[in-house]
Amino acid sequence: MDPGILCFHHCDHKVFCTIIPEQCPVCKQNLDRYDYNLLPFRVPYPFVKASQHPRAIVMKPTHGDFLNDYYNSKDLHIGVTNSHGCVVEFSEKGIRGVDNAVKQWSDFDTSADWDQCLLLEQFDELWNEIWDSVLLKVSLSPFWQADKYNEERHNCFTFVLTFLRALDCGELSEKAHDPKLFCKQYVVPRTSAAGKYISLYRQLKRQNYFIQNQ
């Protein structure tokens, strides 16, 4: 899903595009590899597929995707991947990713809905057993039934913070006791960086180049 935004420096400008032109759009000089102040590079894509990031905290827009639908005023949805990269999430539909009837991971995998999300934090393989054990235990609690959901007071964010506190993993768990502090340290930096990429992407949907002074 990476649109492949490129950047090159020429005639004291940064030029963003998706295809390197034959001529510099600023000075109209023909371009070859000796003309660049810095060789063209691909702008890092800030989003990931949740299924490729097990043992992680992930976030996406509640509706739509980041590149085309997200604005600062829109709600975000947060979830947790288990050791297999399957997303466990809480919403007005209750808990998803866990089957309460058999007390095990659900066969219905919603991870395809998380193909363009932000990775807030990921743990290494050493955490596999305890991560899955705590996540399953927390998810099976009756607190996450659909009728308990409240958009303001008992939501997806509540679920993730509850899991992180139960995980007892040091700083991340400590920050999970304070929702504002957690957002400041783990959410805001990622959404701010993503916002710059989104803005650039939308500029390039309207025009062939976006030009910045160096």
C-alpha cells in the first residue's frame, strides 16, 4: 500500500514526487545523476500491516484508512496483536480476536482491516508465552462484552491500557496507568509523523510535484 513517494534535492529545493522527472520542475534543467545535491531517496512509509507485527500495539482510524480518510478530528481505534499477528480489539461489538466459548483465539481474523496502521510498540519473541497468556486472560473477562462498551469511558483504549497494566512490562505498563501520559509518549509522536506523510501524499494526489525550499 506504500504509494512510493520520492524526494530529491536540486537547485536549493527539495522536490517530492512519485516519478523522478527528466527535468527539474524548479529550474527546468535536465537531470542526471551528477546534478543531484543528494541522490533521490524514498520517503519512509509510516504505516504497517498488523499481521506482520506480532506482540504489538497498533492503531488505525475507526473508519477508512489513514491516507485517504483520516483527519485530526477523526477517532482512532487501537488494538493488540497476539504472537501470531492476529488483532485482538474491543468495540461496540465486544471483544474480537478471542472466542469466549472455547476460551481461545478466534478463527475469525480481523487483521485484514489493519493493513494500514501505526505501530506504537512491539515486543520481541521472548515475550511470546507471557504476552499471549496475559492477552487471553484479559480478553476473556466479562468487562469486554458488547453491552459494557461505552464510547467515552469504556472503549478500545481502555482495553489496551488494561492489558498493558496486566502485562507488567516496565515503563510501558507504568505509562498505561495514565492515559494522557501514554498518549503523549506513544500516540502523539506517531500520529504527528504520520500526519506529515499524509499531507504530502494528498498534495501529490492533486499535483505532480511538491516543492520545498531547503
